Amino acid sequence: MDKKNALRAGAVAAGTTLMMLLMSSPALALTRDDGDDPGAGLSVAETLGLFVVAPIALFVLIAGLVMVLDKSDRPRKKQA
């Protein structure tokens, strides 16, 4: 009976997602609103730098600072 409920939940979720996608109107996104002023587009390099390289660099920087500034002088114990 558990598989039946899981199948039903999956079908409902998939059906709901499909209906939401079909009901939305992406064609309306092409009409400009009053005061809509899009800027210049990003190049591929700028996009990769902004959305891939920058988050990785921030993660490495924060992780490095945490490791360097760790004040615990206690030796680490190995757990068996």
C-alpha cells in the first residue's frame, strides 16, 4: 500500500507541475512594462565569472579563513 501512495503523490506532483507550466504565459514576458529598462546583456565570460567563479572563490576564501583563524589548540582525537 505504501508504493501505491507514493505513486499517487508523484502523479499529483507531476500533474500539478505540468498544469502550472501550461497555465503560465511566457509569451507575455515579451511585452515591455512602463519603466522597464533592461541593461546590456552579459557575455559568456561575464556570466561564468559571476555565477560560477565568484561563488567558488567566495567559498574557498571563507573556508580558508575559517581554517586559518581556528583558535582551538587542542589536538584532534581520532574516533574509532
